[in-house]
Amino acid sequence: MPHKRTPPRPEDAQADAEEWARFFDYFGHAAVRRGIRVLSRLPSAPRCEACGSPYKGFGGWLMRRAGKSPSRKNPRWCQACFEKAPTGGVTLPIGVLFADVRDSTALAETLPPSEVVAALNRFYSKLTQVIVQHGIVDKLIGDAVMGLYFAPLTSDGRYVDAMVNDAQAILRAQGYGTPGGPELEVGIGLDVGPAYVGIVGEGEIRDFTAIGDVVNTASRLQGAAMGGEIVMSEAVARIASVDGGEVVMLDLKGKAEPVTARRITITSAHRLPE
């Protein structure tokens, strides 16, 4: 059966049809559009959710040699649809998640370098497994991870809900709320807003990323989070119907006025939407 490239667009999705169309007009660039019918018939699943390229079987073997291996940003999409898309992009409302290890300097002073690296690798692995279910891992920045969420990457378009639930899942994966406690202390910041999403750079130095105030704000909110805390903007809390935690006013670097945010800890995380 031919691969269906465009996911469903329910009426209550957190993005409208125009936003979906702009996204797929960009990522469904000519080189991809020309081959969709052929690619969707090659064996075998799983496939790129954008163009239908197979990852397994003989078709997967062919596609890997054509540069269409699973993307390092999100294996649900192939490299040609993410990293090798044309330079340029679209402006879309997105969610941004920053997760950072608290007191990593002190950790490096108390453990051998090999143990620090092993702990960080486990941290990256756990976060990646959570984020790629609904978003993409934009980049690893030292001891922090940046994730991006937008409607076409979710099955129902509710990308803000997915981001909030993933933040909770990340803390639980680290061990918060368990008898043993967290392996590493992690704080998370969340924001939602418009951003330029696409490929930046030229030649061989290119990358898929997002640029906008929402990225900076999410990073600053993460800086205000203690270990085991999710600090989200009021916009995120409103869209995802989060009413738990503590409402706080934060003075964030680069912001002229204090920012209203909501601080959630793992002990109150059960009040987040499931």
C-alpha cells in the first residue's frame, strides 16, 4: 500500500492546515516529491515518514547508498528530508525543550573523566529515546540537550502536549521519583512560539535547526530550573492545560521585563496532562 506522507490534521490539533502545508511544501521539495510513489513501494518498513524511503530490506540497502539513511536528528525521517533538504526553511510555531545537567563542574571534580563521560552518554541516550518519539534532537551542547517540537512530527498535531509529557518522562527516566533517586541532577526549560525552522549554512557546513526568541527563552528558563524541575512559560502551561506547580516571575537575561513562568517538580508531575 502506498506510503501516506501527510499525517492526519485533526480539528483540535495545535497547528492549523496552513502551518502543516508550509512545512510539507518545504520538506517535500522536488527531489523528494518526484520519488515518493516509487520509494513507498520499495521493501521494507520502517520508512521515512516524509518521503517513504525504506530503512530495511533490499530497499533500505539501496537507500543507504543514496544518502537516505535514518536522520541523526530523528530516525523517523531520512537524512535527505532533514539534513540534506535545500538551504532555507519556514517560519512555524514550535516548542523548544532544553534539558541540562545541574552542577556538572562539581561532578567532573569528584569522578574520573571516564565515569563522567559514561554518565553523560547514558543521559544523552535516555533523552534521545524520549525526544525522538515526538520531536527532534536539535543538538547536544556540552551537558545539555536541545529538542524541537512541531505539529508534523506528532501523530495528532498536539506538539505542545507532547513536549510537556516528554519533559516529565525525561525526569522519570533519570530516576526522579524512584527509591534510588536520579543518576544525574537535571533541570528542564520549555517555551513555545514562532521560529525559523530549516537548513542554515552553506556547502558542507549545514545543519537543520531553529532560530528565534523562543529558543533563547527556553534556554533561559532551563537555567532557572533546579534538579528535578520543569520551568515552562505561561504559554506552554496554557496550551497544555497545566495548572499545577508554582507560578513565578523570573528575571531572564536578555529580557526587558520579568517573565511569568510555571515551576513544576517531579513530586507534582502527576498533575501534568497524560
